[in-house]
Amino acid sequence: MMARGSRVAWSILERLGRFDGGSNPPYPIRTMKQQDAARIYATLLKRYPDAREPAGKICRGTPFEVLILTILSAQTTDKAVLKVKKPLFLRYPTPAKLAKANQEDVEMIIHSLGYYHAKAKNLIAASQALLDNFGGSVPETMDELLTIPGVGRKTANIVLYHAMGKNEGIAVDTHVRRLAQRIGFSDTDNVAVIERDLMRLFSQDTWGDLTDVLIAHGRATCDAKKPLCGECVISGECRGVRKNKD
Ligand code: SF4
């Protein structure tokens, strides 16, 4: 339980506008209970019933396609990635074709995305790793996926859940990271620790969907700069609620 001094300090910081729920509080806060987290999740799920089956998303397709598109999605939007999906896979439909690709040719296709030089390099290296180490298939474990160039836990979690139906962890993207702190699921800005906190709070069968539900809420209501707390369905349970603001 948080000490009285800490609660007072937090309250003062809030009144001074120094803590908006999106930053790390300077001391430990109360730990959310699993039943409270489950209730918040249920409320959000009701508010965004289609979030678990996102249409036109990068996470649709074969494991190879989901892997490649998720690597491409770093620092850009799903919409931008989907624009290059067709030309990319028409020319390079398999790991074998993409592993042999000329990097500049790949760069021309994905040029509209940020970091296209590094991404093209990673796509080719990832495809070569699939050929060299996994018989040309996408591996089905976290440890194996993390050996592939360009793949971190976020990408691995997305591939495992959306391409293989496995809940091994929770993908923490920019929305999940922000909302976890604001709502009170986690007290840190470290994505690895946020993932661990979320895995402790939520039952495993919800892990994959939790990411999509939080992303839906982040896009529709809990914007990074202008959260719409006044119309938020979980404002009564969110520690980062902004009162008397839009
Ligand atoms: S009340 Fe809702 S919109 Fe406001 S910070 Fe919390 S989750 Fe975001």
C-alpha cells in the first residue's frame, strides 16, 4: 500500500500539473487488483466489440506475411504498410524469393515507409534466417522468433497470436504503453516491464486481444495528446482521468 506521504506528494504533483498519468510517478502507487483489471477490460471490450477481429489489418495473412508486415509496421501506420503489401508479396511471395532479393529493389517497393533502408535489410535477413534455421517456415516459439533479424517481443507476440493463435505474451505498442500507465495497469515506461505487469494482471486467454482492445481505445478515445476523458467508459476507474478537460 502506498504510504501517506507518497499519496500527498502525488496529489500535489497532480494539482501542479506535473503528473498527467502518462509519465512515471516518482514513487510506487497502489497495485491494481486482477478483478479490477478484468472489469476494465470487459467494459472496453463491450465498447469496442470489433476490436478483436480488426478488418484490413496487417495481422491478417499467412505467418510469413504477418511476420514481414509486422516488421514493416515499426514507426508507421497499418494503412501505410497495407499499401505496400500487394506489390511486395506479388514480387516476393515466399521467404526463398525475398531472401534472394536485391535490397534496392525491395527499398523501391517500401520506400513510402519510414526507415525503408533498414527495413529492407531486415526483411531480406529475416527471410534468409527462415531458410537457414527453420526450413523456410516461420517458427512457432518466442525464443526462436527472437533469433530472427528485426523481430522483438512485440513483433513475436503479434505473429504468435494472429498467425498461430498462441498467447505467449502481450504486444506492447505505443498505445498499450501509454494506456497501461494512464489507466494504472503499470507504473513504468519500460515496455518489457509493462508486458510483465500486464501478464500478471490479465488471464492468459485475453492476452492477444488485450492489445487490440487497448489500441482501439487509444485511437478512439485515449489520444496521446487529447484524451477524451469526459466520454470515456472507464473514466471512473482510470487513475489518469483528466477532470474538467476535454
Ligand atoms: S479516463 Fe479514459 S480517456 Fe482519460 S486517461 Fe483514462 S483511459 Fe484515457
